[in-house]
Amino acid sequence: QVQLVESGGGLVQPGGSLRLSCSASGRIFSMDAVGWYRQTPGNQRELVAGITGGGRANYADSVKGRFTISRDNAKNTVYLQMNGLKPEDTAVYHCNLNRYILNQGRVDYWGQGTQVTVSS
């Protein structure tokens, strides 16, 4: 199965920037959908940003204009550039890969997550 590992999280002051990376153990194919989700204790996991297999990017309203998702299939890596960070962005960020498998349908793969803390 696909293994995903996130990195790049840490402590940053409000208004600062971080770049998260998600490395896959195998190839990321063009038709795979990839995305970033975040979750805090007691809250539902929410989609932050994603790119469909067709290459369409989408963002949560709360991060539009501040976050940018990108993918490098050759490096089997997904990135999330986060600028203008706010305290409410504090969460564990998980990367996700969604792949269609013949005779099975779509399957989700998740990373362990990386902590992002925005605080003064």
C-alpha cells in the first residue's frame, strides 16, 4: 500500500509562513487526487486544499488567498505553502491521496500528520 509522510510543520508567529511536504513511497500518478486536511481535538477533519486527478485545485474559504497546494509527480511529493498564518490555522495537517483501483473503486491513503502551531 501507499505510504505518505508529512514534514515541515512547526511553531510560527501569526503572519508567518510554512511549507508542508508530503512524500509518497510510490509514484503519484496524474489521475490521483491529492489534498491536505487538518484536524484539532474534538473537531471534524476538514479539507484545506486539494487537487483533483484532472488538475483542478480547490481551497477552503478560510485559506483562500493564503495557502497554495502544488504537486510534483516526478518527485512523488505534494506541497502546501502557507502564508499569512493565523492562530486558527493551528492543527495537525494530514496529506491524502485518493486513487481509483480497477474492481475496487476509489481508495484513500493518509499520512501520520504534522503539527502546525501559530502563536505569539
